[in-house]
Amino acid sequence: MKKIVLSSVLSLIITFSFAQKLAEKDVPDNVKNAFKAKFPEAVVLEWSKDSADTEAAFVSNEMKTEATFDGFGNWKETEWEMPTEYVPDTITGYVLKNYKDYKIKEFSMTDSPSGKSYVVEIQKKKDAMELYFAIAGEFQKKVAAVIETKKKK
């Protein structure tokens, strides 16, 4: 169990290395207050800024979790990675049937003011996308994704 938590924490740090890291003192108070109100027990591992939004990385229920807030402190979305065994068979079956040449990079679940959904990140060479599914497993939409690459020093 400790290995899962450690792995999640390391994965969070790697993921957030692509966004602009923020020291806690640089995070707007309204965003910090909104985070504490929504996740009172959570401890932020890292803050980052991605365009106009601020993201908090933390571990919740032993899962890598990211919460996004706009500049006014309004909650926009929470996303957490899911182990493959918890993803409904209808979703994995759809992906394997319709995107057989793609590699599944990550399964996650998102929660936003519009509701919850599953997200599957897939990639084939430089072609990457996110597939969105309703909680019941029905395909909703696909969105082109940006492939993040590490910057050379």
C-alpha cells in the first residue's frame, strides 16, 4: 500500500513538472481558501499554474488527485487516476475495439460542476486524445490532447 502512495506522489510530481510550479505563498488566497473549503482534510503536495487556472496536486484515498480552480477561486474540476481494474468493461471494450492501434496511457475520473465522467488518455505515436465516457459507460466525446515532453536542460 505504501508503494502505491509513493508511486502516486512521484507520478504527481512528474506530471506537474510541465506546468509552472507555484510556491504556496504565490497562490492567491481565494484559491487556497476555496481548496480548503472543498477538501478540508487534504494537504497540497504541489501548486501549479496552467494558463489562467491554478491546480493543486494531492493524494486522496491513496489516489493521485488534481483539483483545478480559476483565478477567482471557483472550483472547475477534480481529476484522479484510476487503476485499470476499476474501469467498467464497457469502456475498456469500446477503446480496444475502436482505437486498437492506440496505447492506453491513463484512466481517470473527473468531477466538475456538470457532473462526473471517465476519461481515457490514449496515444499512437504523436497522435494523442482523451476519450470521455458517462458514468454508465456510454461514449460522450473525444478531445485532441497535447503530448507533453520533458524539457532538456
